Amino acid sequence: MLLLRLRDAYMTHAADTNDEFLYSLAGLMSVRAGDIDGALPAYAQAVELAPNDIENLRNFPGVLQEGESVVVSEKIHGTNSRIGYVEGTLVAGSHGLQRKRPEPEAMGTNTYWFPATLEPVMSLLDALREEHAVAILYGEIYGSRVQSLHYGKKGGLGFAAFDLYAGERFVDHDTFEELCRRHGVATAPLLYRGPFSLPKIAELSRGATTLDDNHIREGVVVKPTQERFDPKIGRVILKYISDDYLLNDKLAADDATDM
């Protein structure tokens, strides 16, 4: 259990820094802990078809154009989750790693398969699998068992979706919101919709979380209202981590030891 929690910490920091060494180290820990399922090619196919790497807006300030229509959601500090169907096979994992499916009685406490216990999530995926060979819901799993910012989930897990891949593409924001609303899937809190400006994004990244707790906001995720690609980063979706979070030594220390 300790090995898996340490693995999750490495995975989170790897995602924030795009550090390939940390990704590799996290993968080795998963193999050692027996948490990786390499028997099915479905997850590898899903990762290849629908990658979801989020670059740092501070590193690519020119990708989003001034005045471009964007949506900004709160970045939840948890563990990356992707769950969905690939050619009829239900798969779950985080970033490039597929996770073994646990026994039914352990599903609700398994970090990566927890979304499969949520009726709204499965309702959405079951509806999409009838029309699409690949349907993947992306989200963040959070709680005191996952990261130092627990958003009121003390001892439990929460899930908030932020992206959906179906029909060989990521769906536009309005379609994502409508499908999640129709099936009752919880989504990352929407903070803003309007013209892009870097000062506005920096402002939105600060302050308290809009979820159920009194701690700070980790940051925000920004993407165009209409999906598009950029030659520098591929699919346009960017994160902006708040200065408050970056300068909070206690949070950094907690994340190194909590996991």
C-alpha cells in the first residue's frame, strides 16, 4: 500500500513536470506492486488514440490567442483517471498505465477503478459504447487517501470529469457538459467562460477551492470552447498552477510524504 501511494506521488509530480524519469519510476513501482495489467492491448490502444497530456500554460503562453473563446475549470489536486470502453473492453488507468481490475468487493476502494462504481459514469459510458468503438472519460480522483488537498473527502474518494473522447475525437466543451449533465456525472467546477487573457487566467488560479473545503485552489485548466490543435503541443488544453500553491512549502512537503 505504501509503495502504491509513493508511486502515485511520483506520477503526480511527473504529470506536473513532464519528467520522463519519474514516469518510468512510477511504472516500475506499479509493476512491483502488482498493479499493472499488461494482458490487454485495449488500454495501450486507448492511450495511443486519445492521449491527454496537459502542458503548462506558463511554458506555452502564445498557444491560446488573446480574446479566443475559452472555458476555465478548477484544477483538482488528485490522481489522473481515465476509464472507458475500447472495442467492448472496460479499461481503467492513469496516464499511460493500465490498472488491474480488482475483485468486485474491492472496486469501491481501488483508486483507479472507483469511477466504475459510480452509476452516472457507467450510464454515460454504456450509452456511448453503443455508438463508438472507443469511449473514454477523463477525470480526477481526489480525497485524503490521494493527495494533501482532499476537498472534503476525508477517508473517501471523489471523482470529477474534465474531458471525454468519443467518435475518434475529444468532444467540444458544450457536448461534454451536456452529456455529463444528462447522465449526472460530476465535473470539475467551471470557473469562467469568455475571452482568453493571461491576467484573467492568473486571477482565476488564485483563491480558495470552489469544492467542499477551505483550502487553497491548486490552479486551473484552460481549453478552447471548440476543440483545436496546435503544432507545438498538439491538442490545445493547458494548466496554470497558482502562485499560492507553488509557494506553499507545506503542501509540497505533504505531497512527498502523504503518498
